[in-house]
Amino acid sequence: MAVQVAVLGAGSWGTALANLLAENGQDVKIWEHNAERVAEINEQHTNKHYLPELKISPRLKATSELADALNGAQIVLFVVPTKAIREVAKQVEKVLRIQQARPVIVHAAKGLEQGTHLRISQILEEEIPAANRNGIVVLSGPSHAENVAQKDITALTVASHDVEQAEWVQNIFSNDYFRLYTNQDVIGVEMGAALKNVIALGVGAIHGLGYGDNTKAALMTRGLAEISRLGVAMGANPLTFIGLSGVGDLVVTCTSVNSRNWRAGNQLGQGAKLDDVLQNMGMVVEGVATAQSAHELADSMDIDMPITNAIYDVLYQGKDIKAAIAELMQRSNKPEFNFE
């Protein structure tokens, strides 16, 4: 029996996931503000701005009315930028209260809220009371929308404190090219998803500067050490960071031209100004805002994150990239692991 799903956000990732669900036989409505894009999805079965090569399933319906998208939905999938999560969640809560509905809330966003430093699931918990939701599930891992739209083999993590809900979502999304693994470590999955975008900015920057594979491998590996250090301090399971939503997501984001964060960093390394990079990207570069949140969070918790701090200094303090690299290399020597 088909499951009713409301997908909030018709960007590249939202469209790819909505189309996947529709092709899986689910009843899917995607919510989008832009009336022209709604008409294009419904009439042309395309979303050329975000996924120009994708032919969208006719089963997928688009709407600009949030109440229409949410009506009868058993799953509400948030695929909007981190900065929009709270405002959209407030709107969703009002509609769910009126409709007296309790769907499972799933999110596929990757970031930390600026100012509060909250993870996405924490924002959703604050804005959508338990009376209007049946749990929160996180969908994350190494994935580019373009590859999923092409039916490239993809493996992700679906995380929830409630194993049964994670397994239910797992079954609804899974098919012959899209495989999900369950995980109960919500903190670790969300922190890995958010922080890898910061490291991808750095890897892109060193590529733009002309550094080779040795440098990239060093930055990714030591970046992962920082991600896990902060995540574990927040209560995450360290094993999560060697899984799909840890090293897996880090690798794909740091090595692909499909990564907005890598492309932004690459342009910065080539000498472009941050404002110009963000303006020309056409889509949100989550790592820029997350760099500030991660820097502030690590500072408040007294967690050593030299790479993240260097990227923050380049983005927000105007530090020269080469100077930031030199400072990283000149830090005092230390062991790779501290087993004490």
C-alpha cells in the first residue's frame, strides 16, 4: 500500500528524493514556493533549474500550498536549507495542529543553526511538539542529487532513536540502487553531515591553490579527526564517524565537482571573493555558515579544531589561505592518537 509523503523543498536534493519515492510507488507531493517551478513539475515533469537531465515521474505532484502538501501525509520530509528549517517547521506545526495529524518527520538537511548551534533534529523538536509528530528520523550519507537522479548506486544512513521508525523509513526509500542502513546515533549522523561541508571547503581551496593528492588526503583525514572529536564530546558514538555518514559523506563531498562546498572552496583557492562565490553558486553552500557555528561551538566546549578554525579565519576574518596553511603546518608536533 502506498505511503503518502510530503516533500518540503524542490531543490536538487528534494526533487531527487521525491522522484525516487514516486518511482518506488509512494504518493508524493512536493512543496515549492515558486509557482512557475510547480507548473513545470506538474506539466512538463522536469525541474531544469536544478536537475536538467531528470525526467520526473508523473506520479509526483507539486503544490505551492503547504496545507495541500501536508494533507494526509504519513511522512513529512524536510529538504530545505538549514537556515530555513525553523521557519518552515513553524509553518508545518500550524498546519499539522489544524489537521490534527502526527506524521513521521524526516529531514535530509546538513548543517547547524547559526547562533544556537543546534542540530536539525533539535530545531524540529523545538518547533513541532510531540502531539503533532510521530518521531524524527535523519536521512544522511554520501550522496549527490545528480547521481541519485541518474540511479547511481547509493548507500545512506537513516537514523532515529526509535529503531522501528528508522526501519519503516528504510523500507519506504530503499530500492535496487538506493540502500539505507539504520543507526540510532542521531547526534553522530547529524554532526558528521554538518561538519564534512566545512572540511570540503578546505579541500576545495587547496585544490584551487594547486596542491596535490597528499595534501587533500592529509586534510580529509585530520578533518575527520576534528569532526569525531567534537561529535564524541557532544555524545556521539565514535564508530559513526567511520561509517556512511562520517567518512563516507566526507569522501564524496571532498572529491566531487558535484559538491557545492568543494566548488566554493576551489574558487576561493583560485582567488575569488567569498561574496562573489556565493552569489554565483545559485544554491546554498552550507559549509560557510556551518564553519562559523562549528568554530563557536568548539570554542565554547574547548575542543581543539585547528582546521575548522583556519577555515573560519579565511571565511570570516579575511586571513590569507596560504598563511592559514602555513600556521597549520607550523603547529607543535603531537601524536596522531591519544589513547589515554
